[in-house]
Amino acid sequence: MEQKMKIKVLSIFPNMFNTLFEYGVLKKSIENGIVDFEAINLRDYTDDKHHVTDIPGYGGKSGMVMKVEPFFKYYEEYSKDGEKPYVIMTSPQGIKFDNSVSRYLSEKKKLLFLCGRYEGIDARIEKIVDKEVSIGDFVVTGGEIPAMLMIDSLLRFVPGVVGDNDSVINDSFYNGLLDYSQYTKPYDFNGEKVPEILLSGNHLKIEKYRKKNSLLNTILKRKDLFIKRKLSEEEKELLTEIIGELYNNAK
């Protein structure tokens, strides 16, 4: 039997993660034994009676800084079986989280997320961190929500978590493009009708339409993705058809 993915988060607010695996496919991933998840209370690894995890930083005017010792204490306990976890620290200074990072993390079997708060964690934590990761160029009050977003995303790539693997393959960003537009009933809503090709039953034509629609969505909504993409010969051909269709419709 394939080894299940183990994910642990270290936080002063572990209860924030209570709902993460209570719904949908993530709940089923736990029930089906695909994922093992646990949120650890960082305060349990402090040595003082008040369970202090943050104190004023050196140098003055730097605010409260999280102590490094509790993080190290848990890391050493978790690693004592010889199998060290891959450690991610949520940080606005880290590499930007995207689909490629998500897929990379999904290939790890033992993940540990360190969730900082206040001014961050004492810089000496870097000795055990494998990768600092940011969800964007902005700051939030703590690392818990960024960790949830990353976990939700990366688990989609773990075999068995999402029942229909085609759904993952067709997701936006999987192949560097945005997803094609989706439609369902009713056929006519306020005068806007579902594209006829989707009702044709011709799967080859539908597949071609969706590829063209994916390209067009990317051009219109995320030109940064399109500009840096190296187009395949098929995509170049589809793009010429798109331009031709737009030109003819404009006449």
C-alpha cells in the first residue's frame, strides 16, 4: 500500500485548522487514508509556565518576535524517527506560491508548515526550513491562512484526493493556461445561450473549441501568462484560427 501523505502544521492557533478537512474532497482524503493531518499547538513546546511564544525583538522598535526554541523542540521530536519532514515556513519574503510550487510540494510525503505571527520567527529558524513560501506581495496577520491555501491546493495533485483526475488536468494553470469557460443548464439565460458546439456531441470539435477558449481566456484575462508561454505548433494553429474568426466577426 502506498504511504499516505503526512501533513502537520505548527501554530499558536491550531484550532483555526479544524474546518479544513471537514468538507468535500479533503474530508474524504482523511477518511480514505490518503492523507494524515494534524495541527500542533506551539505552546505545548514552551518551557515556561505561561507558555510564552513571543517576546520583544533585539534592537528596539521591532515589535514582538516569535521564539525559535519551541519550533526547534517540536521539529527535533518529529524528526527523531530519522525521517525528517520537508519544512515550509509561510513568509511574505518567500518564493511566490504558484501551481508549480504546489505540484512540487505535493510530491513530498512528510510536510511540516511553520506558522509565524507578529514580526515573524527568530531568523535562526532558517536552519531547519527547506523553503519559505509566500502567497503574494501583501502581509496578513499570521501564517495559518496561507498554510491552509497551500495545503488545499497541493492536495489536489495527490493521487486519489480528487476523484476525477481529468478535473485536475483541466484546471487553470495546470498546463500554464487558464481553464476553458464552463456552462450548464439552462441553455438560455437572460438571452445568453450556451455555445452550440458544446451541444453537438462531437467530442473532437468540443475538445478543439475548449483549447481555443483556454487560449483566448488566457490572452484576455492573464496576458502575463500568455506572453511568457512557449506556444506549441497546435496552439499557434489554434491562435491563427481565433484571429481569423475575430476578424470575420468584426466585418
